[in-house]
Amino acid sequence: MALRSGLTAGLRFGKYSCQHMRQAAASSTMSTAVASEAAAQFGENSNKGKQRRRHLVFDNRTGPSLQHFLTQPLEAIQGSGSSTAEPDQVPYMSVTDWGQGRKYYVEVYGCQMNVNDTEILMAVLNKAGYRRTTELGEADVIFLMTCAIRDKAEEKIWNRLRHLKSLRTKAQPGQAPMVGVLGCMAERLKERLLETERLVDVVCGPDAYRSLPRLLSLRALSADGVANVMLSADETYADITPVRLDANKISVHLSVMRGCNNMCSFCIVPFTRGTERSRSIDSIVEEVQRLSQQGFREVTLLGQNVNSYRDTSASDGGNAPEDGGELSRGFSTIYRRKEGGRRFAELLHRVAQVDPEMRVRFTSPHPKDFPDELLYVIRDFPNVCRNIHLPLQSGSTTCLERMRRGYSREAYIELAQHIRDVIPDVTFSTDIIAGFCGETEAEHNDTVSLMREVGFDTAFMFAYSMRERTHAHRRFQDDVPPDVKNLRLREIVETFHTTAKARNQRFVGTYGLVLYEGLTKKHGRPYGSDDYGHKVFLDIPAAMHLNPGDYVRVHVDSTTSASLAATAMEKTTLAGYYSN
């Protein structure tokens, strides 16, 4: 029975990363076989001196596999008479090997999810005895939380790593800090990071932050790099309370689901962050309640495909909307959708009920997951902001087909109009890619014309950047010349600014509600944000004193394509403003 348990554990571990990765590298114990191999590698490396470096790497393709559970542990299992196959303690991985007050420094690049991930890993490191420093020169360990969505984002990290290497070579012997790469680049480029470039000591993927203290301990035992980039089917970090990067901020990002199933042909996310899995509604609501008690005034629910949220745990549904799992009309998926579970409409409903004075936003959604139940929640709760991110990517049906987006130009326009019918004062933000594989001039023109027809208040616009391992990388050619991409991107940007500036004119002379956030870092100018996703610069009367987190009624005086300028009229509350 014990042997069978051990074999089962080995099979599950070798095939996927869920439970047994955490037992092997993220919990306080590790398989004796894995530990023995690691120790053997370290001893061999120290004896061979300048020979080729060897690294301990945990990932979904190279191990640990079944052989790790069939070598040394078999004798122990057969001779022990035990009915369970519990992994042994690793002598050199005790708590005393951990932080002991060592300082870490973190630089964050990329999206809001990386900010949230950083706050999770800070909680893990702090519990293990490490302390955060905001001074690079004080750090014993330097972490870069990385983004792999575009080539330009990765190049910025490579340049930073080379700069850090030059600093380390100048340090006194034994005093050079370790360098770790975290996040999406970790999974995608682990071999280059550890072997080819040799710029880092530790590589840790998005689903492996629990193992980070032990990875640091392993690294301290040898001159070799260590990596854990295994992807999980169930890790959500729901039980970890994040340590906020900026405790003085009044807004916070909260991860509610991780991963993505959409497999858009241009996107690397499913390969760096794995498949979709969601936290339970109850755990999210409890965290929002804590955030409210701590004085936060705005929470943004995060997910790579946040509105495909699906909670399969057993908990009380209360009086939340029924179902809410239908696809938007005219939209489809390339994967088989799972039925059942509690959907995003219910989550948003429950979160909005926590505190009527706390604003609620969410990002990043997919247009396919906007059932009417979700739109009704946005419409009916004043504290749910009226800005919806509706990623377009392209306005051409044929280009959207190559992108595997699951909708046509006509379906997108119809959805946008339907949302406006339900929520008349809604604003849209979007993502647009210029110069995707095979994009013709006519397809580009379709994008520009759709931008004018729908009218976006905010847009994130980029030239296409081919990513390895994606569907586009396997099937298409990145055949739009760079100068053509840049020319098309310039036209897209100009079209956005022209239409957004014209749209924002409708706010001039009106009154609105602004959440005051403080002073801008560069010019010390008072600012806040409105319900529609605009940054609002404020003219505050001398007699009025505002603290970050205050709501203020404003009169809009002027606008640009990206912001509003307004005069603060009076302090108010969110509920009070909308009750009048």
C-alpha cells in the first residue's frame, strides 16, 4: 500500500505541478530522492570547480519525474512497514537556513497582476525571515518581477540584468547580492537566464512563489542557479494576505483568478501563467472586508480573463444573480467551456455589497464574457465604476480570425452598443495591436474605422511583437515591416486622441464625483479619478482640506484626450452623491 502511494505520487508529480510540487519544493519537506540528487549535484559542482555549471530546475517538462520516486525511497518504503509515503525532512533545508533578517529589493515591471504577485511574494519572504529594503545598495537579494508580453518589455529586463551584473562584479568578495528573476520571463527564458547569459541566481515562475525561500537556500549551498517554473492547475494564493508595496495608497489590486484558456494566437500568457483557476467567492469577500476596514477606498479585481471567473467551491450564494455564465452574443471559444460554478456577476455583486463607500473596478476582461447579469450589476451598484475595458485587438474580421479572438467586427460593435443600451453613461477602454501577422492595409483601415465608430475613452496601443511558443509563432510569419507597423500605430494613436478629445468635451460644464488620491510626483499637482477611468486634475479652494481617500464633488472646466481638469466644489460621500 505504501509502495502504491509512492508510485502514485511520483506519477502525479512527473506529469503536472499541482499538489506534489508544493510538497517537494514549496513545503517544509522534500522527497528524499529529489534532495539526494540536489545534494549530489552541489557536491559534484564544488569538486569540479570551473567545469560547466549545473542547475537544479523544476518545471513541467523536465522533472522531477517518476524516476525520482523509484530510486532511493523504495528501500525505505519496503523496510519501514509504514502505510503512508511521506517525504523525508531535508537536513540542510531547515528554517535556520532562511532569511535571518537578510534584505531583499524588488523592482516591478509590467501589468497590475505583477504588482499583486509582488505583494504575495513579499508576504512569503517576510514570513521566512527576510526584510524588504527600498535601497538597492542594502540588498542581499535583488528581484526583478518581469513581463514577457512584448519584446520591448523583455529587452528592458535584459538591460537591467546586465547593469546589475556590472555592479556585482565590483562588489567585495562574498558581498555581491544574489539576483532573482520572477514572473513571466522566468518560465519562458529560464535556460537563457541560467545557462547562456548567466545573469541570475534564482528563477521563479508565477505559480512557485511559495518555494522562493527554499530556492534561495538551495542557491546559497552552491555556485549554481536554481529555478522553479512549474505551472499549477490549482494555485491561487488565496490563503496568503499580500503585503502592500505602498501602504499609503488608497487603491488596491486583488487577484481573483489566474491563468487564461483563450489561447489567442498572439498571446504568451497561457504559456507563462497556465490555465484558468479561480479563488472562492468567500475568500475574496473576506479579503475585501479586511481592505475596507484598513481604509482602502478602491479595489480592482484582477485576472488575465477576469470575467470568465468560475468558483466551483461549495459556499452560500445568498441573493446573488442567477448563473451569468453565458457568452456574449456572436462570440465563441476554441476550448470547451465548463458548466456550473458561481460566475463573475455573482462575485461582483457580493464585492459591491461589502462597502458602499468602496469603489470596485475589474480588469482585464474578454468581450466574450459579458452576459446581461454582469451588465445589470454594473448598472445597479453606484460603487461599481462605469468604465469597462473591452479589448478590441483588431477591427478586421479576417485579422480577428487569425488572432483566434472568437468574434467578428460586427459582433464587437453589437456588444458595445448593447452595453451602452444597458448602461447609458458607460465608457470603454481597449487594447489594439498594429501590424499583426499578414495584416493588410484594408484590415488596418477596418481597425481605424471601428475606433471612430465605437469611440474609446482610453486605449493601450502597441505594434505587434512576435512571441515564441504562441500559435502565431508556429503558424504565421511576422511579415509586416517595422516601418509599416510604426506608421499604422501612429495612425491608430492619432485616431484615438482625436476621438477621445472630442468625446471628453461632453463632460465640460458638468458635475462629477472624484476620489482624491493626492499630489502628482512630478509636479505636485492635486489629482484624483472619476467613475469613468479618467485622471482628473483638481483646483482646490484654499478653504477646503482634502485627504487621500476623500470623495469630492467637482465641476469639470476643461478636458484633453487623456484627462479632465475640474474645480473641487465640496466634500461628499459616494452613497450621498448618488442619492441626490
